Amino acid sequence: MPPPRPEPGSPTAERWWIDTNVVVRLVTGDPPVMAEQAAAFLEESTRSGRPLRLDPLVVAEALYVLTSFYGLPRAGAVEALLAVVGLPGLRVEQRAAVLRALELHRATPKLHFVDAWLTARAEAAGDGMVTFDAGMAIAAGVPALRPR
């Protein structure tokens, strides 16, 4: 029989995943108390050798929150998230694809982040994309097929 799972929030959990609201606090400093708590938690996690995990979906949601709710320009939001992704106390899942997707999103104004994400994944794997917006994929250097 497997060992019982720790309760949510239990200090015995082996890994900790960072949520979008923590990323947003780190970037915006809003509200200040939570931003300070988030930064201190990340710093302690780094010092203890137990990095926090960051999922690509959290990056996507943070980008959306930063540009829609906080009104950051696309380039500013991408720069801020690139800085977060580069923090030593974070283990970013699929880090290379996250970095490439953020770069594509910043460089291509009509490219939504999800499209940038798929393009980055296809590009890294040497794959193509099936899309009705083949120009988008081709412009990013990925072979594309349009459904017929």
C-alpha cells in the first residue's frame, strides 16, 4: 500500500508548485504585503535547496492577467515573465519552450501566447502544425497544414 499523501498545505510535501497569483505578486508588487511574502518565500525556498516549480499554464495565465487586468503592454509583461522564469529559485517545466514561446509572443504582435507555445513546441520537436492560420506557423518557421 502506498504511503498516505500529505494534506494540502502540509509542510511535508516533497514539491511545491507556484500559483499564478504568486507570480503576479512578484511582478506587480501588488498588494505590497503579499508581494513581500511571495519574494521572501521564494528566497527561502532557494536558500533551502527546494526550488518551487512553475508550470507553463501558470506562465500563460500570468501573461493574461498582467496584460488584461493590470494593463501592462505585451512587451513589458513578457520581459517581466522572462525575469521570473530566470529566477534561480524556480524550476520551470519545459523551460526552453516557455522561453521560446515568450520570445515569439513578444516578437509577433498577432501571435497569441497559446499559438506561440504550440509553435515553440513544434519547432523544438521538428514537427509541423495543423491550423487554419497557416501563415502564423509558417511565419514562425514551422511547417503548416490547413485542414481541407
